[in-house]
Amino acid sequence: MTRLTVHLTVNGEPAEVSVEPRTHLADLVRGELMLTGTHLGCEHGVCGACTVELDGAPARACLTHAGTCDGAAVRTIEGFADDEVMAALREAFSQEHALQCGYCTPGMLVTARDIVLRLPDADAERVREELSGNLCRCTGYRGIVRAVMRVLEARRTAQPDDDPMPDAVAPRDDRYALSLAMTGWATGPLPPASTLAIDPTDRIAGEPRLMAWMATTLVLFATVAATIFAALHP
Ligand code: FES
Ligand code: FES
């Protein structure tokens, strides 16, 4: 079968990848480079879950043939780890409860960062319009719009010699942790938020820390359920 050799830069690193002509960019970054933070939903350009930055602009990775990316610069969600705007957005998403399952979040964040940089004066209505190409089945969008507005407003109120992202994005509160506890149908006193809070990046990229947290939680709930069952059926 004919294969194409593609040379590109991914998250600042040069890469040479051999792909089939039909391979799209999302399969290239996920399957060949193991950058699984880029998600696939519809695979026909509707949901936006696969959005990456391609030569500086957001692009649908599922609609972009890998073979056309020879010489291109690609940035996936993993490539924004040290980006200050993305850091502010991640924090704002957590603050505003702008994600639940997190499946749409990598694409949402890439689009949101583009909005923040390209449209510094955008209002909520414009943000909503700009995000209309990214679908979320969980949140109802209000938290996402609020999160983007939070970052935009923080940047607008920043003084010229301030830190580029001042404290206008407040530290994480307990709401995200609370929702996790409620999801786990906890009925007793809440554990400290610090034991529940998960950096959304972990949820997005499937970090081992999240898997460990989920395993611990499952064991905990199984233990409680077994104890209750044993008490009711002596
Ligand atoms: S997976 Fe690319 S737009 Fe849905
Ligand atoms: S958080 Fe689940 S699809 Fe958006």
C-alpha cells in the first residue's frame, strides 16, 4: 500500500511520520505520536473535539489530511502545557465548572485560547458565537462562556506593567470538588477539597494520576457498599 512520509513540527519537536494517504491529522497525532489529548467525536467536522492549532490557527484535525501537513507546525493540547493563556483558561474552566466528562475540553480550550488572543474585546454573545463550532454534551455551555469571559476580563483589567495574567482568575474553589463528591453520591461529610480536586488537564489527557484517583475511589465505594450490604444481610 502506498504510504506518505510527512515531516512536520509537533509541539515544537520535529517529527517524521509514515502515513496512509487517507490518514487524517487526528489519527496521526493520536496513533503515531501518542498525543491522545486530541479527541475524536464525529470525525466529520461537526463537533470540534479534534481541534488543534495548525500553523497558528485552530483547525479540525479530523478534516485535515495528514499528507497535506508536510512542513506544517501543529500544536496539540499537550503543547500548551506552559502557555500562560492556556493556564488561565484551564483554571477558569475549573472555577466555572466548564467541564464534566472533559471529552470536548481539549478542542474547547484550543478554540477558547484563539478567541482570547484574537478577540480581546469580545462580549459573551460573541464568545458564544465563536464557540458554536465546538459541541459539548454535558455542561450546557454557560460555564464555558463564563470561563472564557473570566479570562478576557482579567486580561482587560490588567495594568500594563502587571503580570500578564493577574490574580483576577481566583484560586480554585470547592465547586469542582463538590460536584465530584456529588457524582460519587457521597452522603457523609465531604472529604477535604484537596483530596478531590483534579486538574482538568489530567482528565483531558488521561494522566496516570487520574486513573489512580478513579481506582482509589472505586475501591472506597465498593468497600462502603459491601459494608452496608453485610450490615443489612447478617
Ligand atoms: S472529531 Fe473532528 S470535528 Fe468532530
Ligand atoms: S464536558 Fe462532556 S462533552 Fe463537554
